[in-house]
Amino acid sequence: MELPKNGFKQALQEGRQQVGLWCTLSHPYGLELLAGSGFDWLLIDTEHSPSDLANVLAQLQAVAPYPVAPVVRPAWNDPVVIKRYLDIGAQTLLIPYVQNADEARQAVRSVRYAPGGMRGVSALTRASRFGRIPDYAKACERELCLLVQVETVAAVDRIEEIAEVEGVDGIFIGPGDLAADMGFVGEQGNPAVKAKVEEAIARITKCGKPAGILTGDEAFAKRCIELGTLFTAVGVDAGILARQSMELRKRFD
């Protein structure tokens, strides 16, 4: 049995745009529904959702038959949490609130086995097809994709040092927390916030790293793509459901 290929990582390496959707509803049935919608990747969020390890496992199983890449966001840059998501088969992780090169290096160590890292070894995980991929521990690194998230002005200022960390495959800009850090909480559309996001995209791409963003503003999403983002999330499942259901009801007033 062979190690599954990470098409999302390959696409980023080849410079192909990956359009994604943020998923917070924390149920495999809903994620399976979305898996057939044509997105390149779906972000399974555990930071700002009630999801847990068992939910994520079921969600990974639900999307497995579909041509879409699941990306898991742990709640924190925690090696224990990261280890558990890797063991259940997550191949791409987005690590929140990475502030500097040291924290980026910690994330890298969390996804790698010794001697280059600290991921615990188990021979019978879903990731290794329960031991049926005999060289999993040696081969998995080439298919694992590590994305780190910059969410403050200080982190944006350190993009170059974060990008230099070997093992970081992409840098994602968190516009919500960045706006809050700039004094504009809840105002992602503020011109100053957009300008800072555009600055971050330019700096990430100049470093030769794939840049990512989440924005529900379609015009700004297209602007970010023009500026060079390669993994671009253009909406949130809960937001789409809330907005579209309200709009449907209003048509009957």
C-alpha cells in the first residue's frame, strides 16, 4: 500500500490557485455535502468551532471519496494536538497564531519524527493505513503540508524570518485577528486592514512562499488572488447558511 499523495501541497508547489471554503459546522454530513461543491480545499476548523478529534476523524472519512483536499486547523500550536490530527490522517495543517520563527520551528518539529522533530511514533495509525504503509514514518514528510498563520502586526513584521524556517510550506494571513490587533476589531473591510493584508501578501510572495487568506468579500478575494495568494478561502459554511436562509425568508415578506 502506498502513501497517499497530497494534491494540495503539489498544487502550491506548482503555483496553481486553490480556492477553498472555511468549515465550522463540525459535522461530517455537512462536510460531505460541501465536498461535492467543487472547491479545491475545505478548512476543517477546530479553533473557532465545537469540533473535537472524533469529529475531525469522521469529517476526514466523509470527504475521502471526493476530489477535495481537507486542511485541518488545530486550536493551537500544540505538539500533542498536532500529533493526534496527523495520526488520524490529516496531511495538511494550518497552525494559528504563529508569531515568530521560533514558533514556526516548533510547529515544524511537531509534524516531524525524531531526530528532526518530536512527533510520537505509532505503527498502527489511520495515517499509516494501520501499519499497511511500511515506510510511512520515513516517507510521510514529503506529503505533509505545514501552513502557519500570521494574525498580528508583529507577526506580519516577522514574515521574512518565518518564511525562512525550513519546513514551512505556506503562510496564511488571519484578517480577523489582524484587524483586532490594529484596533479595528470586527472591521476586516477597513482600508487600513486591507492595506496591511496586501502588504503581507506582497512580502510572503517575495519570500517565495505560497500566501493564503480567508475573506468573504468576493471583490477583495479576487484582489488577493491578483496580488498572489495561492490558497484563497472565499467563504464560511455557517455564514453562507445564515445569510442565504435569511434572504430566502425575506423574499416571502
